[in-house]
Amino acid sequence: MRIFGARQVLWRSFCTVASHPLRVCIVGSGPAGFYTAEKILKTHQGSQVDIIDRIPTPYGLNVINQFSRVAQNERCSFFGNIALGSSVSLMEPRELYHVVVLAYGAESDRVLGIPGEDLKGVHSAREFVWWYNGHPDGRNLDPDLKNMDTAVILGMPGNVALDVARILLRPTSELATTDIASHALTALEQNSIRKVYLVGRHGPVQAACTVKELREVLGIKDLCIHIKEADLKITPADEEEMGNSRIHRRIYELLSKAATARPSQPSSGQRELHFVFFRQPDRFLESYDKKGYVSGVNLEKTALKGVGSGKQIAIGTGQFENLSCGIVLKSIGYKSVAVDGLPFDDRKGVVPNVKGRVVSDNSGDPTSLENGLYVCGWLKRGPRGIIATNLYCAEETVAGVSEDVEQGVLAPKLGRDGLLGIMDERNVRVVAFSGWERIDKEEKRKGCLRRVNPERN
Ligand SMILES: Cc1cc2nc3c(=O)[nH]c(=O)nc-3n(C[C@H](O)[C@H](O)[C@H](O)COP(=O)(O)OP(=O)(O)OC[C@H]3O[C@@H](n4cnc5c(N)ncnc54)[C@H](O)[C@@H]3O)c2cc1C
Ligand SMILES: NC(=O)c1ccc[n+]([C@@H]2O[C@H](COP(=O)([O-])OP(=O)(O)OC[C@H]3O[C@@H](n4cnc5c(N)ncnc54)[C@H](OP(=O)(O)O)[C@@H]3O)[C@@H](O)[C@H]2O)c1
């Protein structure tokens, strides 16, 4: 049902004499999917909303209990274990529902494209986060954390880089009181890493992190923090950037304070966190003794160059140095992936859209829209923003849905019954919300046992 043409003809295919309940399928149960569901349920009385996800667990990257209220709404259903692109094609829900909203996030990674990126021991931060969060696709990562004392995290300091540093540096007695996966906790308890280097191509003024997340890392118990004084020197262009952003000023102040507040020499056995600014990765180095494994990163020093409107970019200076390590975690950003038949802007890694309405091709012609197909969240905007950003994003997308629905009378659609019929024919074991709640209860019970008696798991 791919309709090309002006907005006026968009809902033509839905126009019949009778009106039927609005049936909506949302693909992806992260914040974008749930905010969209919540808004549609509120705005469209009588509508039925089905949220599908490729994994059995709802809520996407974060565990957010605020959404269980939405999932428990009698007009809303969650069906885990249904993957768009393999369990169902894009065409199938589009035929079964009046509206399909794609909110399936960003499940791949930006790449550096430099030599050695495929060496063993070089992982993306996404894979590492999936591993310690117990994501079904992260269980097999099994990163070697034992036979080394140094880890390098590239892409500093974005918030994901800080999350990863925190996992490597926090005492495991504290991690044991969180939701960390048991297999990750066991591996971290045996880990031999003492030094973590957070490497960024810009300076402390351009850090991409937020204050709360930086504070959490700087506040890790018994950690020795290293920041070179020379890296904290600021230029008039830096001053201008800080003048334009309170967050950037606050981050700079926190880093400056951390640089002077603690002794720079670690006491015996103390863990170290090194902030390395003005360096970009040039290539990964292969170990001499362990063929195929990473043994370090060759870094190029950078300098900042103003590009107008208060922005500065990092330029290579042609000076290089090596940083030895046993593991590298690349935290340079996530990337969305396309499914068959979906218009996709490969360069930006997003579905081309006008305020959430999917544009038929990459021409950017806003009159060429896909009938009944919408997008929300990281798949719509790119991999940026916190949970709450997806609320505004969902409001915009649902405004488009509402405007379009008002223009037509809804034809009958099979919706949920049709979808579950197809899953049944394909022997897909769908996990409903109640089924997931049972699994979650059991996992929480086991988690409690671990906290009471860490030996048990
Ligand atoms: C490591 C990390 C930590 C973060 N921590 C915080 C934080 O503490 N606080 C905060 O405010 N923000 C945080 N963020 C940002 C926040 O998580 C994002 O803004 C948000 O998750 C994006 O929402 P989304 O719904 O677009 O994508 P996601 O949350 O990624 O949800 C996408 C969903 O789609 C599903 N899916 C994927 N492919 C398919 C498919 N083919 N078929 C069906 N389903 C599919 C996925 O399983 C997933 O459930 C964090 C981000 C990261 C990467
Ligand atoms: N607790 C929270 O609220 C929380 C936790 C995690 C994530 N998040 C959010 O989730 C979003 C994604 O986070 P993120 O950390 O993945 O992304 P991010 O904030 O975009 O950070 C990515 C980092 O990678 C660097 N980078 C990109 N390309 C590079 C390259 N080729 N070489 C070297 N460095 C490169 C960037 O540096 P440059 O600036 O130099 O380009 C930047 O520091 C963000 O909006 C973040 O705030 C929030």
C-alpha cells in the first residue's frame, strides 16, 4: 500500500461509508513507542494500540516503570518477540492497521573506518552496554577484562562513554545493588583493569555529557583522577562557547575542580581515570604476542578551529602517540538500521520524515508521503536526546497522525487479530505484557537473592 502523491489523497484508501476503531501498530517499545501510545490512547477515544518489540522485554534502552500504566490500559497491548523485518514485513502491519508508527530506535553503531577496527578486544559501547544490561543480543559478548590493566574508551565525554567508564570503575559491591546482569557482575568482580582512559578529540569545553552524569563518575569512591592542566587552558573561542551554554561552562568547571581536588598519584591498588583531550584515533595496534588482538591505539593530537557561529571543530596536527591497552570501547554514537521497503537516509541514519510523517523517498519532497506510516524517537531524529526528548518527539508525530485521521473515514482493518494470526502461522512465540511481568517478577526475586547473598548467582 505505497501511495505517492499530495497530502490531500493520503487517506483516500481508508474512506468507506462506515467508520471503525482506529487501529494503531507501534513498532518498538522504548520511550518513543510508549509516549506515542500514551498520546494516541488519550487523543483518540476508542482507538486500539498494539506495541510490538523484537525482544520479549518492553521499554527499550532503559527500564522505565512509568510506562507500565500505559501497557496496562485495556485498549493497549504489548507483544514482545515480534521483529519487524523478520517476523513480519513492513507491508504486513501496514495492511492490518490504519496507522503504523516506527519507533525502533538505533541498534547499530557509527564506525571510525580506521585500520584495526575489527581486531579482537575492540567493541562498540552499544555491545558492551547490551552485555552488562542483560540484553538478549549482548549475552555472548564475553569481553576479556582479566588479562590487562588498561581500557580505552573513545568518544569522550558523551554520556554513554561515562556510563561505560562508571561500570568499569565502580566498586562491584555497589554494582551488585543495581540491575546489572549477573554474568556481567561476575566478570567485573574478576576484572584486572586499573586504568581507564577516556579519549576525546575536542577539549573539556566541548564535552557532550551532562552535569549529573559527569558528577556521578567524578564521585566514584576511591578513584584517582588525572586531567592535564594544559588541557584546561581556554581560548577566547572557548569562552564564547561557554557564554552560549551554561551546561558547557558547568562541565568545564567540574573538570577543572576535579583536576586539582585530588592527589594525582594513585595509592597502591587505587583505580585511575584519565581524561585525554585533543586526541583522535588514527589506527588500532595489533598485539605481537596475541595475533588478532588489540594492544593499543595510535592517537593523533588535534587542535580546534573556529567554523563560525561559536562552533569549533577538531583538526589533526600530524603528531602521533601510542596508548597501550587491552580493550577498546568505541562510544562514538549509535546508528539506526533500515528494514526492507522503508525509505531511509543512510548518511544521517534516519527515516526521512516531515514532523514524523514518513517521506516516500530521499528527494526531500514533502508532498510525497507514505500513507499511514510515521516515525518517532531516535529513528526519526538520530541517536540524540534523553528519555524526555522523546515525549516532545511523540507529541509532534501524534499531531500528524491526528490531522491525517481527521481527514478520512476509517475502513475496517483486522489489526491485532490479523497480526496474531500471522504470528501463529509462523510459529512465532509472542510474549504478552502479562507474560513479561511474570518473567520480570522472577528475575527481580533472583536479583534480591543476589543482593542478600552475592555468592548464590
Ligand atoms: C547506554 C544508554 C544509556 C542511556 N541512559 C539514559 C538515562 O539514564 N536517562 C535518560 O533520560 N536517557 C538515557 N539514554 C537516552 C535514551 O535511552 C534514549 O533517548 C531513548 O532510549 C530513545 O528512545 P527510542 O524509543 O527511540 O529507542 P529505544 O529506547 O532504543 O527503543 C527501541 C525499541 O525498539 C526495539 N526494536 C529494535 N528493532 C526492532 C525491530 N526490527 N522490530 C521490533 N522492535 C525493534 C528495541 O528492542 C527497543 O525496545 C541512554 C541512552 C543510552 C544509549
Ligand atoms: N543518563 C543520561 O541521561 C544518558 C545516558 C546515556 C546517553 N544519554 C543520551 O543519549 C544520547 C547518545 O549518547 P552518546 O554518548 O552515544 O552520543 P553523543 O553525546 O553524541 O557522544 C558521542 C561522542 O562521540 C564522539 N565522536 C563521534 N564521532 C567521532 C569520531 N569519528 N572520532 C572520535 N570521536 C567521535 C563525539 O565527539 P565530538 O563532540 O568530538 O564529535 C562525542 O563526544 C545523547 O543525547 C546522550 O545525552 C543520556
